[in-house]
Amino acid sequence: MVSVNVINGKLSQAEINAYINRAHELYPEKTIESIDLKLDGDFVDVDYHFADVPFQRIRRITGYLVGTLDRFNNAKRAEVEDRVKHGVADNRIKQTVNKAS
């Protein structure tokens, strides 16, 4: 069931159903949670709100694309433990350098 919010006026149920049907035609692969319809004279601004899409993080670890490590044997798990992990630079380092300049 799609929730429809009409702002700044009223629309007939037939018009609301037409906007819902159009949304399903435009975005058949997405789940539409709600639609905001802002009326402005002869114009209508349409704002679609979609359901979140769950995803699994895929990483390249030791030459393999994996989502989890549960299928790795002990040797591959040891490789993962021993590998160098690169992180994002810490902003505190940048601030210290700027103060010294």
C-alpha cells in the first residue's frame, strides 16, 4: 500500500491512483513507500519515497571477492589476520601540521 500525501489542495481518488500507477510504471524494480504531491496552481511536484534496499558488502580479500569470511579455511583466515589494513587519515594529524606552519 502506497501512502499519498497531497499538499496545498485536494485531488480526486482517480488522480491519486493515476500518480500511483505512473510511479509503478517508472520504477517497476523499486518498492514505493509513499508519494508527496505538492500542488502549485496547474503544476504538481511529485516526490517519491522508496524503501531501503538491503545489500551485502562485497570486499576483495586475498584475491577473492567475498561478503563474509565464513567459507574461508584456516589458512585464508590467517592471511586475512596478517594483511595490512589501510585506513582513512586522521584529521588530528592535519590540524597539528597546520598549527605548526
